[in-house]
Amino acid sequence: MSYTAKRNVIATTFTFEGNLFTLAWDVNARGDIVGVHGDNQANTVGAPVNPHGFLRTKDAEYRSLDVQGAISTQVFGINVVRDIVGAYTDATGTHGFVYRLRLDDRRDDEDERDDRDQ
């Protein structure tokens, strides 16, 4: 891992527990991070083999995101209302998806209202 940061910038590193790789691909204004993780090696061109999507909330809570029946799931982006976009591969091919994350945590509902009011 390497990165270059200017002064007064905080870099946070993390790994999805028990996995060989974690790749963060997007962060929203709430501080939620999405990407892929996996417990196997990359193939010969460096792409992860059978990755799983993940969400890391601003409170550092992790959720693995897999489409049921998929061989692999990749999560590419998340917006402030937690619409998550990605792709999955199953026996019939590769498909895109949009998933609206709903959390039962009342605190998150209040945060979402606050975000819309700004």
C-alpha cells in the first residue's frame, strides 16, 4: 500500500476481516465506503477471483453484499441515500444492479433526514 497525502489529510486503512484483499471503490458524503473483498488470490491479470461486495458504514460496521445465486458480486458506487450500484455474475452471464440499503437503526434514519435538509 502507498499513498501521498497533503498536510491535514487523514488516511484510513482497513481490511475486511479474514480476507486476502479489500478494494475500496467509492465513498459517499455520509462516510460510507463500498468495494470488493475476497479470500482468494487474484488471477493472472490481477483481477480478483469471485469477489464479494461490501459496505463499510461511517461507524466502521461491515456488511458483505452478495447477490443470491451469484458466482461473484462487485459493488462500484454508493450515493448519500445509500443507493448501491454494482454488477454480479451468475450462470447466465454478468448483470448490473441497483440496491437501496435500508437500515433499521433509528440514528441512520435521522442522519438521512438531516442529509436531505442540507
